[in-house]
Amino acid sequence: MKFVLFPLDPVHDVALKMLNRELLKRGHQTVLLPPDTKMEEVVEICQREMPDFIMVSRTVGYGAAELLARFIDMLDAAGLRKKCKVVVGGKAITKELAAELGYDAGFGERTSWEEVFAYIEGGKFERKKVAVTKVKRDITHGYTYEVRDGTFKDLLDKIADQILTWAKDRTSPGIERAKIKEKILEGEELLDDYLKLCDELVVSYFRKNVLPKKVRFITEEEKKKFERLVREINFDGKILRHGLDKPLVFVQYGTGCPFMDAMHIKVSEAWDADGVLHFDPSWGARCEGLLEGLLAHEEDGSIITLENLKLIKSALSGSTLWCVRAHRGLNTPETVLLAAHAGADLTKINMVYGSLNGGTDPERLTVDGVYALQLSAKYKLAFDIPTNEELGGVPAPKAFAGMLVVAHLGVKLGARPILKPLFCYSPDVMINDYMKDNYVDYNAGKILALRRIMDAPIWPGEPIGFMTHTEDRVQSAMTTALHAALASSLELDAITIASTDEAYARGAITVSARIDTLRAIAEAFRFFGHAKIEPTKKAEEYAEKMVNDIYETLKKVAERQDFVAALYEGLFGTREEGANPGRAGRGTVRKC
Amino acid sequence: MLSLGVLGTAKNTGKTTTLNALLKCLSEKLLALTSIGFDGEDLDHITGLPKPKVFVEEGSFVVTSEEAANHSTARLHLLRRFDIRTALGSICLYRVRGSGTVVLVGPYSSEDLLTIKEVLEKDMVEVFLIDGAINRIVPFQHSDFVILAVGASRSTNLDFLLSETRVIVKALRLPIDGRDRRIVEGLVSLEKLSSLRGEHILVESPMHILLTDELTKLEQLLNETDVAVMRKPELLCVTVNPCYPERRMEGYALARIDLSELSKAIERELEVPCLNVTQEEERLCKIVEEKIDRAS
């Protein structure tokens, strides 16, 4: 068949040149006109050439419609309109617009050649359903958790064994509640026993129907609306990682309102995020016992109840990884239990961070943590170990020593840990000027150090670039994207990203700010692909120092022969450094 | 059957608003209705601003595409399918069985419009209303009457609008006269017309010479050449639309300017009725009814 290709544009003709290439490949005859050819001339050429198709390319803005329509009128006046098919292509062209302009067909952005040729050659074209079919990934797949250095292994074994021996004959209200809850979930009626172990806030809720402040029930009508909303959401998935296998990208939610959470999750999924993390209210960590039912919270943090978690779960795509954090409070074991029952893939446990920066008593969180790790093994929930005490001022090596202890302990209990160093501009970094020249070396040094010690998945968090963000949305998206590129360059397994207003939102974060960062990192992944970021030799120096400092910390903790005492006494970070052993749940651990 | 088209000089000059007024004016007649583009969509395909709906009464005929018919609230009964394909399905003839709104996607070319006209003649239709698209004019060469819609969306420069209208009116007033003339078929570009300067020529229709942006030059050439046409519609009146989409930082917003001076100037200088449909619907009806009654 014969084609006249006409760029109705003063300069742009790339699309038509590409179309020309494809047409020639398929054996068609073409006349490719240069941009800025006068329409009268084109009509004359078409009268001479008598093509089967006239392909017009134009980006539509206001005013372009008149030009495109004028061209059809000219063909009509010249008696050509019924002799050739006239097709328009360009950004923002839809078939409705093609109909309005008087063209036989119109093709817009993201049109495949197949679609165009199906039209031209009369074949059938079925628009493919969302081409991206995502599968849920296992972050821990392929890791052996082998401790790579014999001296480290000895120390970690010694500490972990001491913890296990210590915890063996100890229990807490948190553990007992988890045991009761497990039976309740199996159908036993043990609410009375459960409430005996709860704080007044929880007891009043169950006994007197008193809701905590700023908490309300989600109505049945709201729930129906939610279900409809989620069911009706439909999107063409975007591609975030540009062919890169890793890192998986996680976003955090926890607006207090499960509806808003669900919408943030769906938007993130639409922009190809791989996973989400549930954040609960801070008071949830300090209160013995968990509530029940569908509950909305007027402030930050979405309340952990089995019903709320199941509601969120119903909004998740099948491929989305879901982490419910349990790491820091008085309900750590029970949260792992509920997360497992609601269908979560991951949880978050770190008794060192939880007791030094999360407000929970070290003794209590150690015994609860051990039990939570057992549950995470039992229910096959991988767990990540955040080291956010670094943000409080604890030097990274001390935070890492704690993380490695918890990881090793988890492995001993049959669970699958994920290391979570921070990519951040922390107080310790500022004081010591580790990032004077760049943000790359110290973060890279952390990864080199951890990899030297243990073969485990690494997922920088939470979120990456912490303390490098400002209120400027462009800057914020940019710094997240660059940290994401660094994680990709280091071949890390996953990252957690902030929205551009996360650090400065005066209220709930906005969905457009969420998209900012997802778009920015997509661009960073596109830019770097498999190309690497090259750290300076400083990274190696930092790594070496970090390995030594981690070793020193572990050595002291092992020599102390009492993990809980080590926490109280500042071996994982002193009060001066910003580590403050918590008080919540103090004195509640008892022998059994 | 008489056919009446509404043509505009640009998008959003008020064609559909005029069409809706005509539907009311002629509600006593047996009507058929189509568009040479796309009508009745909720939002403009380019500006995203709301568009007027097209409301049809029971008993009328509607010519639209299958896909568009599905988006109409009027109950439409399929009468026949034409062998005319659009980007939104084949064109069909429907009878309205229950009043409501319609989405119109009609024939794109003069030839197809002529085919449809011939079919409708047999169906006892009294008036065939044809809505224009964007700035398209050529299909109206086969129409008996036209109304010209001009508006601020074309330009906010009143002098420009007046001179453009003047040239269009001038072209529409070219005589139908086949004697002793050189026949020039097809599109008559300015270049072609200037090469024929001083001759006595016969072109197909006024539409065949109007497809240029250089209307001043065209006007001049028309003064210097003796041009007649084979066929043409009669211009009933001009309508003005003071509203236009104004480009803003993000998207468009509706703005308006005062066009009353333009209306007066068109009536005074071009001797053709000119009105704002939203304010002078009765006057429009009077003009149209008189013409239609006299012609039939």
C-alpha cells in the first residue's frame, strides 16, 4: 500500500520518521514529507500520488484542531476525502478527537505499531491488558545468613545463646496475651483472661464501649463504600524499575484512616511500588493490649486491629508485599500474630532500637522480642530490623551491632531477617563530618561493612535519604531518587521511600507528593540502569572502621554476658549518644 | 426536505448552542439531525471545559455512529446502517423513540453527507439539521441554508472577526452562474486563484475558495476576478458567541468579551442578521421559520 506521511508541524517529525521506517520494513510504499510543507502542496502531492493512506502527525494544542480540520476540508474540496483514508497521530489524540476532526482514525500516546498496522492492514488488534503482571517477590530468597568471619560468629553465637537461655524461663503480659489471642483466633472465648492483662484504655473499650480519644468506628456504610472504591480502581501500571531486578520499592502508610491508606496504597501500586509498610499510632506501643474492630484514628498512625488489617489487605494487589511493624512496643508478639493472620508478608522486630529509642523497657522488649521472633518463624513472616536509633544520635556501628544480634538470634529461631541500615544524614555523621564531601561514601561503607559480616538481604530505610530532605519538593524528590540510585548501584534488595512532604507535612501527607518521589526514582532508575555510582576510597576506609567498631561493640556485649544489662548500661549506645532505655513495661517480666 | 447547516470559524464558536436553539425553533417540523464531527460530549476534547448537550424529541431522526448512539440517553431505534465508517463505528440512521440527549458522530465528507441526504429525502423529513465541526465548511456545499457561527474563541480582535466574516459572506454571495466561464474543479488555492486573475471562472462552491488563512488576499482576488459558483447554501444569519476558552497556567477557563459592537457592525456593513443565540432565540426562530416556510 501507498502512504503519504505529513508532519503538520513546523519542526517535529520524529514519529513519522519512525512510522516510515516501520512501513518500509513491511514492504509498503511511502512518501515522507518534510515538516512545514504547506497544506495546499500536500493536497497536490496526494492528488499526484493517490496514496491509500495519508498519515498526519501533530501534537494537539488549542488552535491545532482548526489546522487539522482545515486539512480535511482541503482534501474534501479536492475530491480526495473518500479516495484515501486519513489518519492522525500525536500526543493527546484520541479516537473521539479524530472523529471530531473528521479523520478516519486517530492514535495517541503509547500506541503500539501493532495497533496501527492492525488498522492499516485490516487485522484484528486486541489491546493487551496491563502488560505488567507483577509477582510477589521474596526479599530473603537466596541468602544463607552465614556469618562470614569466624570471630564475629563466635561473638554473635555467645550473645544469642545468652539471650535465649535468659529468656527461656521468663514471660510477660505481652507474651501471655499473644498466647491467649492465638487461642481466641482459633475460636476459644478467652476475652476475660485477655483483659486481665490489658491497660485501662483497652478494658474500658471492651467493657464500657469507651473509645480512646480521636478514635471512631468505621460505619458499615463506609465499609461498603470502601469495598466499592477499591473494586472500581483500575489502572494501567507504570514501570518504576526500568528492567532492574532490584531494589524493590516500599512506601509507608499510616494516615490513621484506612480509606486514605488504601488510596495511598493504590496510587503507589499504580506507579509500580512493590510493597507497603503499615505504621500504627505511637500510643499503640505504650498501651498493654490491642483494640478490636474497624477503627479510624484522627491523627497519624493507623490502629492495629485484625479488622483494620484485613480491610487494608483487601485493598492490596496480589503482588504487593506488606509489612506490619511490631518492633518497638508492648504488643510486639501480638502484632506479629495479627499481621500473620491478616496475611502480611513481613514484620519488623528490633528490641535494641525498640528499647533504646522506642520507649519500651529493655528487659520487657527482649523477652517479648524473642517470642515475637519465634512467631515470625512459625508464621513464616520475614522480619526487617530497623536501626533508627542512628537518628537519635547512636553511631551506626553500635546500631548495626544490635541489628546483627537480632538477625543472628532470629536465624537461630528459624526466622528470616532482613538488615535495615539507614541511608541518612544522621547526627553522628554530622558531628564527625563523614559526609563532608558526598552522601555516597558513608552509606556505601555501611553496606560494604554489613556484607563483610553476614550474608543477608539488605533493605535501606526508613525512608532513604533521611535528614537530607527539605521542604522543597523538587529537592526532596531528587535526594530520594539519588539515594535510590545508590541502593540500585549497590545491588541492594529493597528501599523504603518518603513522599516529598513526609518530613514536613503539616497533617496527612498528600498523594501528589507520594507520586513526586515515585516519578523521581523511576527517572533515576531509567538514568542509571545498570551503570554504577563509584564511591571514593573513603567508602572502604569507613567500611573498615565500621567493621572494627561493630566488632568492638559485640565484644563488649559478649563479655558482659548479659544482653539486657548491656542495653541498660549503654553498650549499644550511651545516653550521651542519644540512646535512652525506655520505661514502658518496666518490671512486668516475670519468671515462669 | 430542506437542509440547514451550522458552520463555525473555529472550535467553540457556538455551533452546538445554535443547533440546540434551532431544534427548539423547528420542533413542529419533522427533523433529522447529524454532525459532521462530534457533538454532545460532556467535556471538550482539547480544553476539558463542559460542552452543551444535544437534546432531541421523540419522533426525530438522528444520524450518528453506533458507538456514539450507545452514549445517548435518548431511546434510539435503529432504522438502517450506512456503509460509512468513522473512528467511532459505522454511521446509522435512528428514530428517536424516547426524548433525551444524543451524542452525534456523523459523516466527515461532502460525499457521505450527500448520500445521507438522499436517504432522508425519502423518509419525509422536513428539515435536516447539520452541525459543523471545528472550522469545517466544505461538506456544507450541499446544504440549502447555513448559519455562520463566529465567536471570541476564534479571536478576541473584533476587527479581525469582522473582516473574516466579511470575506466569508462575500464568498457565500457569489452568484450561481454557469454561462461562458472557465470551470475550475476542486480546491482553489490562493495561488491558483491569482493565476486566474481577470478571468471569468466557475468554481464548485464558495467553500472551495475559502480554505485559506489569508482572507484579505482572498478578498482582494475576489474583487479582481469574476467568480461564480456551481452550488452554494444560502446564509440565513450570523451568530456570535462572546465566550471563549482562555489558556491558564493549568488547563483552560471560560472567559468572555463584549461582542455587541461586532454584531452591530456585521448587520450594518454586511447586511446580514447577526445575533447572540442565548439572548435572541426568538429572533433566530423568526428568521429561520420564515425562510423555511417560504422555501417549502
